[in-house]
Amino acid sequence: MERIELDDSISASSSSQGLSQPSTQTTQYLRANTPNNATPITSSSGYPTLRIEKNNLRSVTLLEAKAKVKDIAISRERITLKDVLQESTFGRIFRGILVDEKDPNKEKHTFIKTVKDHASEIQVTRMLTESYKLRGLQHRNLLPITHMCTGEKPMVMLPYMNWGNLKLFLQQCKLVEANNPQAISQQDLVHMAIQIACGMSYLARREVIHKDLAARNCVTDDTLQVKITDNAFSRDLFPMDYHCLGDNENRPVRWMALQSLVNNEFSSASDVWAFGVTLWELMTLGQMPYVDIDPFEMATYLKDDYRIAQLINCPDELFAVMACCWALDPEERLKFQQLVQCLTELHTALGAYI
């Protein structure tokens, strides 16, 4: 994988030492206006027909969940579990082997999500229902389930990506340094953001609302290809990213738009808000947004027009894109296709300084 070092002159907001480690958050938050020296980005008329969806909290039984995936159910004998990649209180994600149905000599690597023995029926059902959110959708930047074993201990299979979870990958990275060929550049990060925006643009065209877009719900490989996944196990694997605000449901409060927090309403525009936070995660290499804000105070902060502060090493143009994702009025946020265009232009500009 080619690594590229950026020139300091790409933005007036870049540090004088180039791209070192991202700065640590402080208690300073910014009002949601365009940063200094940035070219304002104006949205179009917004979403002509903005489909709003309420979170459906109706209980789904385990039998109903299994029935929805019976056409992709496979035999347990075709699956071999290998390494444990991630482990939580109630579940595990394995690297595994899936044997071809027609030719037993053919096999391929796969992600396998499964529950532990002590997991409750509710937890098993949640894993299944959240796993088929992207099922049947075909896009190079999506990672829908391919197979499922619906036995006593269900297993969910997804195509394998050898660097795994994007949030964990980012936290292991360092930005470009002269003697570190394994570092990741700012241009790499923008390229990853473009891919996420492309996948989300496809979902928006299909009128699919993700509701939990974040780095933790993406995966990547050694070519820095990025794919968006479902959020099965996210609450369990990343418990610090979710909070219960008194409604008996753990939610990704720091990634949620105001209408989602207050009215439990979701749309493509609320996914755009979450994308802005995901873009910030990329630039901070997996830091926690709003880390020093009480989750119970998030709605008040957003109503008062406070947003995450611009990082020292974040170009003004890139922060302007984030700011346009965080408009309080959903109609004023950019569409994903516009985000793809803005980020592609920025990616090209970054390359011009190499």
C-alpha cells in the first residue's frame, strides 16, 4: 500500500509540523458555523421528499427473526471457526472458513458472528434482526450478510476483510511520519470517507436508513477498501459508544442528530449527521466524539448550536464538510451524493500538494 506524505501548505489550519498525531479534545466546542478560511458549501434545496422513519421498538420473536433468513440458512457442517477477532460479554466475531456447497474442496475466509452460551433469547434475536439490515443490497462499499446458520446457537456470516473493524484499525494507526512507512496519510483518510459516502449514497437511493453509521460499523482491508456493515453486536463490543437515556434502549447518542435524539425520528438526513461524526472519527483516528459531554446533555448542546471543535490538523475545507452535515434543520444538510463530490474534490486537492 502506497503511503503519501502531505505538504504543510495544504491548509492554513494544518500544524507547522505537518501531520503528526491528531490533537486531543478539550472542553472547547464550536458553534455550528463555517470555520475561518473555508469555502462555504451551500446545499441544494435539500431532500425534496424526506422519508422519516420512527424506530420500531416492537418485539420480534426468535422464530420470526429466523424465518426472515431461512433462504440463506446453511448447515453448521460447512463452517469452521478459527481465530477470535473480537469478543464481548454476549458474543464473538471469528475469522472462519466456509466450505463451498457444491465443491467441498473450495473454501473461503469469512467473518462469523455468534453468541455465547449464556446469551439470552433477546440477545440472539437482536443479533439476527440487526444482521439482516443490509441483506440483499449489492454495492462495493457495503458488507451484507451472505449466509446464516440458524441452529441452537445461530451464526451470521459476512465476507472477510483482513484488517477488520475500522474503529480498531484507526486507533492502531499513526499519521504520516518520515520514518514510518506503515502510517496512514490524510489523503488516505479522505479516500476512506469517500467510500463510506458512496455506500451511504447507495442506501439513500434505495431508501434504506442505516441509523447507526460510525467507524465501529465499518470494516477495511490492506488496500484501505472500506465497507459499511450492520450494527449487530456494536452495543456489546463498543459499550462506551452507547447510552441509555431512560427509555430502556442503548443508543449511539454522540452520533445522533437532534430529531433522532428527541423525537426518535430517522431519515437519510440523520444518516448524513452521523456521517459527519464518522468523518471526524477518521481524522482523529478513532477518538470518541464529545468525550467530555454528559450524554444526557447532548440534546441541549445541539439545540444551542454547539458542535465538535475543529482539530488543529484538519483542513478548513474538510471541517466545512463536517459542519454542513450538522445543520439542525435536516433540509439544510448535504445529500450523500454532494458529500461524495465535495470529498472527491478535496482528495484531488490534497494530491496536488504531494
